[in-house]
Amino acid sequence: QLHRTLEEELGANWRDHLTSFDETPVAAASIGQVHKAILSDGRPVAIKIQYPGVAQSIQSDLWSMKQLVTYSGVLPPGLFLDRVIEVAKEELSEECDYLREADNTRRFKLLLAPYPEFAVPAVVQPLSSSRVITTEWMKGEPIDAAAAAMSRRERDRVGSRLLWLTLTELCTFKFMQTDPNWSNFLYEPRTGQLSLIDFGACRSYNARFVGDYLRLVRACAEGAKGRDEILRLSCDLEFLTGRESRTMLDAHVNAAVLVGT
């Protein structure tokens, strides 16, 4: 199946671009797996290959999940499952579109070009398609694993840069990598550089959303007295519908205040 997918997506001569291809995946996830290879010009690359039929199975898998959680009675009252399913379908479908991921990667590479402490891989266009994406191989190890060997000063530096990155993506770029998985951030101990990988989950935000979100953050920081503003802004931002039960609204406000304070 692996070679059939590569031939269907890249053509029968896809190996002509490579001097080596590691048949054993270096990473695997729910929708695909990653193989390391060497281009004919000597550059190491990561080739992410989508499992056959993944994109087509999203609808049926989400329907099955909906039936399971509905009839098992595990959902709290007031949770609007249809909306959750709708958003999940949209986001999973976007993650299955590797052409979109390639565009996201190129966009982030341009946005972060002025900041040398961050690196984003280049996309190898001749070996990329809707179900295969090939990018420059980035050195480093996942940041959660690397943290154990860092000095306290270095951990503080890295943490502050990640916080800066998060706020800059939202408030300045208005375009975010929205998969908070530590494996998507690689730390190179020799240089201290942070590499960002995997841009399948990215989203753009308009100025109104960003402004309301920052106002929500301020309301959360005010604690319980900001309850009315938290609920109003949460509805405006569509985090809530406004039709949730009192229990769900209380849980939402308590969680928001806990994070904000």
C-alpha cells in the first residue's frame, strides 16, 4: 500500500528524486506516517504519507462516535454534540489535505523568516501532493523530551519564546499553528534553535476575533467578577451557543477563571 500510494500521488518515477528511502517509518499518527529519505542533491527530507481511505472514512467514523456517546449517556447535559461533530469533521478534513498543509508551511516559513531562533522546513514540491508531503528534515528532539537536559535558564528562555510565538501568531500574524503537540516543536541543543513542524492544523483569524479574544483574556484575569463578560464574549466568539445548561456555563466560567488567574 505504501508504494502504491506513492506511485498514485507522485508518479511511477518518484524514486528518481531520491538516493535513499527508509522503508521503516520514523513516526506514525492516526492519518499517516513519516519516512526519512535523502534527495538526489544530498538533502535529508521527511516524507509524510497519508493512509489509504483516511479522508473518506472521516464522515462514517464521526457518525459512529456520535452514536456511541449518545446512546452510552456519557455526555453531560447541555453539550451540543452536533456542533462538536461538525467542527471535528471540518478540521479533520483540512488535516487530510496535504496541499493545504504545504501552503501553510510555506506561509509560516515566510512569517518566521525574520526570527532566526525559529526554523520552518522548506517544502519539496516535486514530492508533494494531496496525500503526500515532503519537507526538509529538521534536526532536534521534541521539546518536552529535550527539557530535562536544559538548564533552568534555558528552559525559561525557551518557554518565553514559545509564549511570544503563541501571542505573535494570534495577535500579529493572525494565523496560528493550532496543534499544541510538543512533538511539533523540535529543540536543537547545539544552537538553541526551535524548529516547527507539521502545519496540517492551522487557522486564520480576523481582527475582530483577535480583539474579542484579548478582551476575553482580560475578563478571565478579573476572576469571578468577570463572569458576565466571560459568558458574553464566549458567545460572541462562538465558544458557547448561549443555550448551554447552568452546569455547563458554570464549568466554562470556572475553567476560564482558573486559566486566567
